[in-house]
Amino acid sequence: MGRRKTSPPVTLRGVVIPLGWSESGEVTAVGISTFNEQEYLLAPTPNLATWLGLLRKEVELVGGIAVNEHGLKVLRVDSFHIIKKGKVT
């Protein structure tokens, strides 16, 4: 992503979705689709397996947003919570 200016922390709520795939079809990047139809790429992290386990789950994320060289909004996640039946856990 390079050094881009990151916003102050924001809180986003939405569903974890796949946003990148390898040639063999494995998910290589994930993001969040918010309920106002915005998509944010989650900044690369060594914990991709954690996010893969949350695909299609509702979450609340806190972090800063930057725009990468491709014009995509990228969220650097500082913390997150899984939403269960409308309640933050």
C-alpha cells in the first residue's frame, strides 16, 4: 500500500468478503462490505487465516482508512468484534 495518509480511527460495520484470489482460486485478500454498499479492502496482515474464518460474517471494525495507488479504500484494522444476532460480542 505504500505510505498513504490514514484517516483518524473510524468504526465500520459490515460483512467480511473475499476481494482477491490466486490463480488456483484461493482467497488472497479480504475486505468488508458495509450496509451502505461501500467496500473496503482490509490492509494485508499475517493473520489472513483469521479473516478467512470470518468470511460472510458480520463484524464491527475500528481502524484508519487510506486510499491506495489503485484508488481502493484500505482499512488498517486496529480492533474488531464479531456481531451475533445484532449484538457486538
